[in-house]
Amino acid sequence: MMEDTRSKILQSAKELFILQGYKKTTIRQIVKRSGVLIGSIYYLYKNKEEIFKSLILETFKKSDEVICNYLGEDFDPVLRYGLSCAIELTAVEEDECICEIYYEAYSLKSIFDGLVDAAAKRSQILFKNYNPDFEFEDYYIRTLAIKGAMRSFIANKYLTRQISLEKRIDMILDFSLQTYNVPKTEIHQTKKHILQLKNKIKEFALLIAEN
């Protein structure tokens, strides 16, 4: 019962965030759209930001699941990581409201903190064979730098000098994969593969936004 209520809240909040952006959405609008009593919402979440954080971290998890299902059991960890970066930047490029949502997520302290932690844990799993001596903190500090760069690339949508999506994806993959000590030959192959999957990446970006 509680999970059903939580699901209704998150789905309604997501629809409103995509439709009109994070800042314009209110708790009362979420109440009205979800049909959930306001008391039940405040029982599960302290405020709108906490709903947003839960939604963003759930989207991060779903994105990874979509990629893993596509790649199958024998997936390449470097390609899995590369697809995640490409999908995020493509989603931002395709939709103004989604861009605003991601920008807010990277700008709000508690949400950025959650994103960095989740991404660092994933990177520790993906790149452990490349960095046998790394501790979690080694992954965390690198993820912090990468997410800072990703925020800048998302903010590019609002800047005077526009950098193409392809160049932003290429740069973030170069920077992040070298940071995790992936050999240059593998980085080159991954970027080439990502370029070939351009239409599939756009499809995934839309799928994750809708679900």
C-alpha cells in the first residue's frame, strides 16, 4: 500500500516536472495530480526537494537498468559507462524542461551529493579491474570532478557559446575514462561505438524520460 502511494507521488511529480519544470511545480499540484492526501505525502517526504531527490536517484537507477538490459550479460563496463553519459547529455539536448530538471538536480546540494555517491559506487564496480589499488574515496573524488564537468556541459544550454552535443559527449568520455585509467585504445573504441549508437541513445533518452 505504501509503495503504491510512493509510486503515485513520484510519477505525478515527474509528469509535472517534465511539463513545467522543477521550480514551477508545487506540493499542492503534486497532491492534486496524484490523488494522494497531503498528509500522506508529508509522511513519506519532508518537502518537494526530497521528492525530487528520490525521483532523480530512481531515474539514475532506471537508466542503468535500461543500458544493462540492452547490453545483455556480457556487457562491456566501459561502454556501459559511456552510454550513461551520452544518454544524460542527449536527454538534456532534446528537451528544455528535462534540461532544467537536470540542471536543478546538479545545483541542489542534497541531490548532487546523492548523485555523486551513487555514481561513485557504480564506477567502483565498473572500473575495479582498471584500478586494483583504488579505495572508494579514489572513485568518489574522481566522480566529484566528472559530475562537476557534467554540470558545466548541461549549463552550456544556457550559455552564449553553444558547444555541439557530439563534442560534449566526446569530451566527457575522454576526461572521465582517462580519469579511471581506461587505456586510450579502449576509449577510442568506446567513443566510436557511442557515435554509431546515436539513434539508439536518443531512443533510450526518451524512454527514460517517459517512464
